[in-house]
Amino acid sequence: MMGQQILIHPANNGHATIDLSSFPDGSYIIQATTPMGVATKKIVKIQ
């Protein structure tokens, strides 16, 4: 899968809300890095 980084969003007290409403439909990879490790999730946005 090829792509580009489109957003860096810091968490606040361990929580983050990411608004994808301004992004076009498609597949996105979300990666969260914490002191406990890294979590990666695939999101498919369809309106």
C-alpha cells in the first residue's frame, strides 16, 4: 500500500478524536504510538 502522511494529531490524556469528514472516501491507515507500543488500524471511509 502506497500513500502519504496526511495528519499528525497529538493525544490529550491518552485520548484522541480524528475528524475525517474533510478527507475523501478511501482507505486510511491510523497509527497510534504510546509508551506501551504501537497500534495500527485500517479505516475505510465511505459516505
